[in-house]
Amino acid sequence: MPPNSTRAPEALLANLAKPIQWLILVALSFVVTALIGLTGLPAAILLGPMIAAIVVETNGGSIRLPPFVRLVAQAIVGCTLASAVSPQIVARFVTEWPLLLSVVLTVISATSLIGWVLGKYQIMPGTTAVWGFSPGAATAAILMAGAYGDDVRLVAFMQYLRVVMVVGAAAIVAHIWIQVTPTADTTTWFPPIDWTAFAETIAIATIGGVAGHLLRFPAGVMLIPMAFGAVLQSSGIVKIELPYWLLAMSYAFIGWMIGQTFSRDILMHALKKLPHIVLAVLVLIIFCGGLAAILTELLGVDPLTAYLATSPGGLNSIAVIAASSKVDMSFIMALQTLRLVIVIAVGPSISRFVARRLEQTLNIGTLK
């Protein structure tokens, strides 16, 4: 009897056929997205499907997005980010790169320090916290955590919980600051399409996505279409054309991808550490808020622009929030893009360095 009673909740959806599970996931995604949308939070299109996927997964769901769909969604998002790149952003890089670089390196240092402190004082086992707070490149962090013999389930939970909390905090701040209205009221789902521009955009996403996949560069499926599309659009060769229905589907797919990593096993396993993880993420969010205040003082940018620019993670969602707000989009995208590129390029190496030092510290402490 006890085994059956323990497994019953997990088997709630597992006994259903996969088409039925997909119908439940889609319906629940619509409901949760609509409820979040009523609050005016700009990230509803991502958070709704993500929460729905978590609910389905933790109740015995066994459905997964095909790898091809994951690649397409990431490539489309890359083109979306490329559409926000303009000569103004490039000019921002050129004129303010020392300050932007300093802010990015400070955020990366803060995340590494938090991971090191959690590990040193054994709040998290071994070097798990270092990988869990690695600022970006979640897949690489999870893989390297496994190579170090750490708990990959806990690392995955920390990585994605951090993204959820950061995105949620940014959406709430934007909503409170300027009273953002729900995007559903003003969005045209099926606008007229420039078919030539749309075909060019799909070609960029396809070629760039395939190249990123073959090169196996971290986040290359998103970054290469972003870089390729940004160069072509900034030079006036093409115009990025993405109808809202396609963008919404891509964000929903990414939300499902993230949500499907939160299995019941991971959640139950991480439950004991949840207060520590939440507190650490809150410290990071407050720290970045302090950086935003400094940027406001030094550059005179408005507080919301500075806050969104320094938010530690969730670039895709930050872009959506920024696009729904009266902010300096070029400044936000310049700093966020720089952070993403640096994190992907050197973030895993920095985390590996911190993990090794922490491992040595723990070994010395054990010998004493």
C-alpha cells in the first residue's frame, strides 16, 4: 500500500496517452498565460507555458519537445534579438564600452562569489553552488557539474529557478514602475506580412540555427542567427520580419523546454535547500539593483532602464519586458548582449576556476 500511495500522484498523467498530455499542456498554458496577462506582467508569454510545463511534468507527464522544434524556437528568438540591434546599440558599445564591461564583469563576479560562499560554508554540497550560480550557459554548467561529481539535479534547479525569479522580479518592477498594461490588448496576432522579408528572416534562422548546431557552440543556435541577422539588418540588406504568432509560439516552446526540466524528483530533492537558494537569488537581484542605482547616478539613465540592463539573466524575457516599456532599448540590449556573449565565452571557465579553488579549500579544511 505505501508504495502505491507514494506513486499515485506521479502517475496522475503518466497513465494518459501522450496526445492527451499535450492537450492538457496546451490548454493549461493558455489559462496560466491569460491569468498572468491580467496582472499586466510583460513576461506572461514565457512564464505561462513554463509554469504549465512544470505542473504537467511534476504530475507524471512524459512528453518532450522534439529536438528540431527546440532548435527552431531558439533560432527564431535569435532573429528577434537581431531585430532590436541598431546602429545606436553599436554606437553605445563604442562610446561606453569601459563602463558596460565593468558592469558585466561585476555581475559575473557577484554570481561567482555567491556560489563560492554557499560552497565554502557547506550550505550547498561540494561545488554544486558554483555551477548552480554560473551566470548563464546553463547546459554547460550542468554538464561540468556532472564532471565534478556534483548533484546535477540541484544545479539544474538552481539555474532555472534563478532565471524564473530574475524574470519575475524584472516584470514586477516594470509593471509597478510604469504600470505596464497587458500586451494582449494591443497586440495584433496576425498582422499583414512582408513575405519577402519573412522568407529572408526564416532563411537567416535556418542557416544560422543549423550552423550553430553543427558548430556545437554554447547557445550558438540562438547567437549565430542573432549575429547574422543583426549584421544584415544593420547594413540594410534585409529586414527582420517576425509575426507575433510565430514569436509567441517560440517563446511558448522555450517556456516548455525550461518547465520540463523541473521533474517531481528534482523539486523534492531540492526542497530542503529551497530557502537558501531563494535567499541567494534575492541577494543577487538586490545587488544588481544597487548597480542600476550607480548607473543612474553616473549616466543619468532612468532607473527602469538601468534595472533591466543589469538584470542577471533571462535576456530573451528582458527584451520582451523592455519592448513593452518606455525605456532606452539600445542601452539595455547593449549591456545584456555584452553580458550574454562574455558569459558564454568565459563564464564556464570562470566557474571551473572558482570550483577548483573551492574544492582545494574544502580539501584543506577536511585535512585540518
